Amino acid sequence: MPASNPIARTSYPWGQVEIYGDKAALGAAAAEFVAARLREAIAARGAARLILATGASQYEFLAALRTQADVAWPRVTVFHLDEYLGMDDRHPASFRRYLRERVFDHLPFGQVHLLAGDAADPAAECARYAALLDEAAVDIACIGIGENGHLAFNDPPADFETSAAVHIVQLDEACRRQQVGEGHFATLADVPTRALSLTIPAILAARAISCVVPDRRKAEAVRCTLAGPITPACPASALRTHTDVRLYLDRESAALVG
């Protein structure tokens, strides 16, 4: 079923913002956009490369992506954004488990590259994953924005200048509290304090970016992304330095957008 039309659409030099009436419509629209870009890449180059995000904000989008049957999924190589340091893929909060249960068990991807948070040598794991990313350009990165404005696990102040594609980051309290609020952990003390994450430059290197951001709790982060300065204090503001971004909002997350 085609996605609903947005209730508002605004174009910018860096991309487009679309606002939908609810999360289901938002997710369906993002899934159609991502599927279209994957089909274009496969038609042009015979294969496509995709980055996926996790978290509660991505539920509707990932559910809709699973229904895109007209993508040649065996020609798609998929990566993900981040993983908690020291966490194995059986933990209920593991992002590898999240994606396996919601996506990888449902779509026949050609290759799935996972970032091992429990690797014996985390620095070597970052280098391994960076080398995989560097093999070819990523066609589309599917991301969200954190309550503190983070992209992946790049909390403020984020490093906009690093030459690394993957690094080890310290998670700030606002980020960790979001994980509790979304129900991934029982208490703040349960949330890891460090993670492996793609960097801001690695995300921006994708040919296109689909950014799915529902819910009122994200409204201030959306405001700073769109209306504030481009600054490491609001990592998501870096999206405005790209040239092909689609930002998908619902009424609640767009509440502070003028």
C-alpha cells in the first residue's frame, strides 16, 4: 500500500523535511524512499549498501521496510550504526539482536556486517568495521536523532572532524536515560557507559540519508537540528551539511518547528 501524503513538506538546499499525521504513515513513507534508493543503486551498479539504525523510533519504519518486496535484497549489503561496548548479541538490549529479530530474520540480505560490541579488542573491531565500510560508498544511511541531538552514539559535543569511520564513545547521562525511558534497561546503572559507533563523517559519507524522528520527546532535538547553529553541541545539525537528506517527522516531533 502506498504511503500517505505528508501534511507538510519543506525543501532545503540540504534535503527535505516531511511531516506526517502519525508514526505509521511516517514509517511507510521512509520505507518507500529507502527502497527506491536501493532499487536505483542496484539498477546503476548491480548492488546496494545500506546502514540501519535501531531504537524505539525505528519500529514503524523497519516494519514497513520488511514489506518492500520489490527490492532485490540479495544484492544489498547492510551495516548498522552502533553497539554497546562489552555487550554480547544475546542481551535483550543488543542492537545486533534488535536488528536480527526485526529485520535480518525477515529479509534475505546478501551480506550482513555486524559491529561486535563484545570483541576482545574493541579498537581492532573498529578498524575491521571501518575497512568494510571503506570498500565502497554507502547508498543510504537510515538514522534517527536522539533526545540530546545525537546521531548514532555521537553525543554532544560530537566530533565533526575525525578521520575515523568507527570509534569508541562515552555515553552521556541524557543518552543513557533515553535508553531507560525506551524500556531497554531497568535502571540507569544497567546502561553501559561506552559504545562502538559510526562517526558523524562516516554517516555523512552516505550518498543519501533517511532520518526517522517521531515523538514529542524528540521535538527539542528536531528544533535544534533545523533552526539552531550547525554545531557539535547539536550533533544532528551536521545533517545540514549534506545534500540529500530526508527528515521524516510526525506531528509531535515537529511541534517546535516554525
